[in-house]
Amino acid sequence: MSGGSFFNDSLHFRDPAQQKRKKARAQIQADAEFCMQGNPTWHACQLVDIGIGGLSFTSRSTLYQGDKVQIRFKLLDRHVEFEGEVSRVSGKYVGLAFLNPDEELLERIQHYIHTNFFDKDRKKP
């Protein structure tokens, strides 16, 4: 280890300016369910985070990048449903990009993110 770095050479840090994700996401823990395009069977999943561009969830079902799915869940006391395309799969974690989301639903997500980031420290009366 003489003269070398303390860290393993395979350890790299990504410059924040090079991040792929351009839209904020907020953590969320909520039950959800999804079905594959062309298959009416719904599968349980757990939401991990959400943003106006998409969300991530965990599932025991096998999904592949490019799969098209419908996902539904409750957000701010209202049932919502989105169509999406699987953008990433890593083990049981699935990244989903929304396809043609309704403007009203995007506003609901934006409100959730705002509440999660800015109102969580607000003292309750």
C-alpha cells in the first residue's frame, strides 16, 4: 500500500453535476400494486421513493428493463394510478419512469415532495 490511495481504486464518487436524475425525489413507504402490460394480474410491491419523473419500488416479482406496467397506490389520501416503463432493476429494487402522466397527478406528487422536504419540521399545533 505504499504511495497508493487509502481507498480501493474501484471506489468512485460521482460529481453532483453529472447525476442523471434531474428531478427531486422524496422517500415514501407505501403499499402499492402493479400489473404488466397485457396481463390483468396485480402484484404487491412497496414504494421506496417518488418524484415527478418516476418512482422506485421493491418487488418479489421478476421485472426487466423496458417492461411496461401500470402501478397504483394511495398518495395524500387519494388513489392514483400511473403507466410506466421499467428503467432500472437491481435485485428486488425497480426504477420506473412515468409514461404520459396526467398533470393533476404530477401536481399531487409535487405537493407530496414539497410537504416531505419543507413541512416535516413544522411544529404541529
